[in-house]
Amino acid sequence: MTDPKQCVACGRGSDETPLLAFEYRGGTRWICPQHLPVLIHDPAKLADRLPGADRLSPAEHHD
Ligand SMILES: [Zn+2]
């Protein structure tokens, strides 16, 4: 299975936006700078495309 080279959040490719590579569960994924904060602060929003991301909770969370 080849992961498409497109942002995991918005699906844009490198023709449209810079893409940053990261590794997750043994595969390379891509995310654009606009969505990097989502991966950092609210990865659960990416759970559709990153299975298990809903469990990547931030280290501390105070309501
Ligand atoms: Zn994006």
C-alpha cells in the first residue's frame, strides 16, 4: 500500500502546498504547514486518516 503524497488533513498535494513528511505506524505520511498544528494539538481530528490518532492525546489537558 502506497500512501498518497498529500496532506492527511486536507488532501492537497505538493503541487498546491509545501508538504512535510512524518512517519506513523511504519509508513510515511504527509501534512501541509497549515494543518501541522492540528496534528500537534488536536490529532483526534485526523483519526479518519490516521487510525489511532484519537488516542494521541496531548500530554496535559486542562479544561
Ligand atoms: Zn492540509
